[in-house]
Amino acid sequence: MTSSDTQPMPELSEAREIVAEAKRVVVKIGSSSLTSVEGGLNRENLERVTNVLARHRAAGHEVILVSSGAVAAGLEPMGLTERPDDLATKQAAAAVGQSLVMAAYTDVLAEHGVVPAQVLLTAEDLMRRTSYRNAQRTIERLLALGCFPIVNENDAVATSEVRFGDNDRIAALVAHLAHADALILLSDVAALYTAPPGTPGAEAVDFVADQGDLEDLGIGGTGAAGVGSGGMQTKVQAATMAADSGIPTVLTSAPNVEAALHGDEIGTYFGVTHKRRQKRILWLGHLARTVGKVRVDAGAVKALEGRGTSLLAVGVTDVEGEFEAGDPVDVVGPRGDLVGRGFVNFSSEELPMMFGLTTEELGERYGQDYRKEVIHRNDLMLSDAVF
């Protein structure tokens, strides 16, 4: 629904109400709202947003902030005039900038009598069950002790190239692990538009009800060049990820943070598309790195997509790659198109001898351990829910 529509949709009104009444909210702010390559940390913008969040907290809400800006904040003090391309320099800039960002937050929050707490994470941390649970316990305890958790990607010790948009994904995952009631994604763009802002005919989108609403929208590459690294695409993915986990999301610009917290008519709201998912299913659909493929016939595709069934060996025709039971794999159709993603119950060595056999035939031929699905329906996400 675009801003040209005069009457708000019932789902939009409900989403706004949920955000306004949210007991626990995760707010993510991007680099382009806090920093610039030329000037480093923008204290005025940081103070404005932090003061709003502190007042919201004082009004009885719990706030978790996911903050970008470490790399960009470290450039100016190091004498760098542009964002570096090599990993080592990015890590060095993050190490310098992270302390500056946290010092600034500490100064502002001290005026409100609030103690900040730094939580450094990577998306990979949240892919591992142990790290996920540790982060969950830490944030819960910080909130119980009255602290203000500030989460950032741990760029300074990244083991692979700093990836674009990870703080957007981290924000959605933090909202999930913290059982947040709402997620607010702040950048330098006021809303999601039907085309890049400034394009003739581009209209702001008030509400996204489901993935189908996004199909014809131009949503990429609208961030500030050279500073932020997420882009609109990753923000939409993060919003969709949260909505897929039962958390309504607002996408808007940093100056609108107070209005967003109050559920006002600004930005783009993403309605809930699914009840809260188990964390392993959320991980499967949005973060898992699959290690192989299971190819299925047309009948299996129809059963999976049309009836929501489990994947049975009778519909499997081929496997690609090497994997063990329990690994995440892609399920592809006869022409190689992605059907879904799931946790497989058999290894790539076992499956070929099972092709075309019914569950009963598997039990009779190989024993009771083989009388089960290749992928159970509860361990499968179809392609419309997979990024």
C-alpha cells in the first residue's frame, strides 16, 4: 500500500498499535545516520537519537540498540579519507571507531542516569546454538539489571571480509532472541519506495503485508554511498526476517525515531507474516549455508508447495554435494529451481539407494531406521521464505 491511499489498512493500524505499545523494542541505526567519511562521528545525530531512546526507556519501555558506525567513525582519526577495501584496515578502523562510538553513547546516556553495555556480535555468532544462547542470556541479564544494551557487529576481529548489511540481519536476529515486541530500522531514507527516491513517480510504501507486496518494488541501492554498507535490500530482508518471526517492523529515517516509537504515520511498516518461529527454522531460512542439494520430481514439488507435506524418498531423483544427516540442504525441482531448504535425515551416500522408494518399502528393505521422511515438514522452509 502506498502513501497515495487515503484509508489505512486494518493490518497497518494494528501494526502501528503494536509498535506503540511494545514493551521491548530493538532499534537499529545505520552508519550513514551517525557518521560520514569526511567528518567521522556525527555527535549531533547520535545525541538526538540517544536522547529519544533514553526518554522512551524512562517511559517504561525496554530498549536494545543495534548501532553501526564503528568503521566509519575510525576513518577520520586515522587520517583516512575513504572507506578502505582491505580487511586489515577495516578491522583497524573498527577497533579505533568502536571506542569512539561507545564513548559518545556513554556520555549522552550518563545525562539520563543510564549505564550502557557493549555487546559485540557477528551474524556467524548467531548461527551457532551456543553463541546464540550466550547472547540471549547476556542481553536478558543486562535488561534485568537496568542496563542499556548496545549491540554492534564485531568488525575488529572478523575472520572473513566484513559483509554488507550484517547489522541489519543482526538487528532482526537480536529482536528474535530477545523476544522483542517490535523492531525499528533507521537509516537515511524515510521509507521504502516503489522506486529509488527522486525517481519520477516514486511513491512511499506505507505497509508491506507479505513477500508478495515486494515483488514489483525497486528497493535496492538507496543508501548513502561510501558510508553505509547495508543498502535498502538488506533492510527489507531484515524487516521481512523479523516479520517472519512474529515481530512487526518499521523502516524509516533516523530523524523519525520518536515518531516510529509512537507508532505514528511515518515510514514503512512490515506486518507479521508468521507466528514466532523456532530459532533453528529462522536460521535455516535466512542464514544457513547449505552444503548440498536434493533434486526432486514434479510430483514432489506439487506436494511440497501445494499440500505442505514432508519430502519423501519416493520423490527424490538426485543429490549434489556431500552432506551428513542433519545438514542443511537446498531442495530443487527438476529444472534446478529452488523449492525450499531443509535439514536432511540421510547422508548424500545413503540417499541414492533410496530414490523412488516409498517409506514402507524403505523400512522393509533397509530396516526401521529408514522408515522416515528425507526432510520432515517441520524442518523445511519453502523458497518464498528463504533469502
